[in-house]
Amino acid sequence: MEKWYEKYLTIYGKPFGEVPQNTIEIIRKQLQRLQSTEPLVSVVVIAYNEECRLAACLWSLSELQTKYPIEILGVNNNSNDRTEEIYQSLCLPYYNETKQSPGYARQCGLLHAKGKYHFFIDADTFYPSCYVDKMMCKLTKTDVSCVGTFWSFYPDESHSPFSLFLFEFIRDTFFWVQHFKRPELNIRGMTFAFNADYARQCTIRTDIRRGEDGSLALELKRFGKIAFLYNRKARPVTGYGTIGNQSMWQSFIDHVKVQMKGITRIFHSTNHYEDSEDNLI
């Protein structure tokens, strides 16, 4: 049976010039149909040199089915490929952020977004049509400031469905245990949504290479809890940026080694983390 994301894979990884014109027209029309002038929800895609993946991501977002008025915005983070041209060709409102880092790109998106609720979107990821509404079921609760969810990888010649399932099952079980005391450590920018009114009273860090998403979640805890959506139908699907070209087994071993360092941390809450030198810009 065909998976919901398989049609997006037909253009994923291809230069924009190889995307069929009729597909571009479909994405453009569907995106325009979704845009509201008075959005409650802002869906903001950040992209740095994502020419070969951005159109597929936007195709998935163009097929969102939601009861909420939304806007979909783009941020071009100083790309030197055809990323900006994709935003233009699809007639998607976008902004250029010339300061380089995910933090600056996230800041730019939050500055220009109109919605009360803000969704971080990564350009190398596909989102199911129910994603916004399933996340909003959690996000609109009065005691919640932000919501995260888990994600999956698409199978390919190097990663079998079974190995991916096993990897994700073990990872998700660990994350489930970790979320009781350290929920901020489970947050990833590609699967993160929050109350924008709260976020504007916080800081999106621009001085670190990674972790601006978890750092923001940590600050948002003072406004409400970090909730998680455990629903496989709402899982985004992404590529192998966190796994690389190595085997699933080697990736699993590497992840275990990292997580086992100071493993007792998951049983204690904290409101402060020390930055490692290699993560500072």
C-alpha cells in the first residue's frame, strides 16, 4: 500500500529545474488556497540551500487539511542555490535573512508571522495533512505553552522499513521516559509548535549551532508545560540528516554512546544547561 508521503519523494532530492511544471502549478494553487489574511496559525518554513528538497516539503504543506485559518511563510537563510527562486515560483510569501544560522532564520519567521500559534517547519521534511490540527488539539490547552511530536524516516535502499521501525521504537521509548523530567531535550525544530505570544517574550538563541529549538522550549516552560503528541498518523517524515550515510546499526550505537553520557540526567529536572564549546558560534 502506498504511503502518504511517497508522491513527494518523486521530486525530493531533484534540482528544481527537474520538477514537472504541472506539479509546480498544483503546489502553487494549493498553497494560495490555504492562505488566510487573518491567520490563527503561522506555518513557517526555514531553508538554507534546500533547492533539492524545498518543493517537496511545500507540496506536503499545500495539502494540509485544517479547520484553522493559516498562513504559510518562507524564510530564505542566505542560500546560494535556487531556494529563493522556489519561493518565488510557488508565489509563497517569504523573507530573506542574511545572518546565517537556524536561530536567525527562526527569529525572522517569528518577526513576520501573524498567527497566535507558530509552527516551526524544516524544508527537508514532509508533513501529513492532519499535522496542524492534531498538534493544535494539544497546543490550544490552557496549561500548554508548546508541543512537540516524534518523526519518522522514509525507507530507502540503505535503510529497510524493519530497521527504521526498530530504531524509531527504541528512540521513541527513550524519549518517552526522558520527557517526564527533561521534555525540552525531546524538542526538534522540524516538529515543534508553540504559542507565539509567549515566544515573543523569550529569546531564540543565535549564538549556538544547534539546540535553539530546545532552548526556546526550556524558556517557554515558565508559561506552561511542554506537551507531546503521540499519534503515528501525525508524524512528519524526514531524510537522514541525523543518521547520515552510515548503517542503522552504527547510527544506533553512536546514539547510545551519546545518550549514555550522564544518563542519570533524565531523572532530574533542570532550568539551566551549559553550552559545549563546539556548539558555540
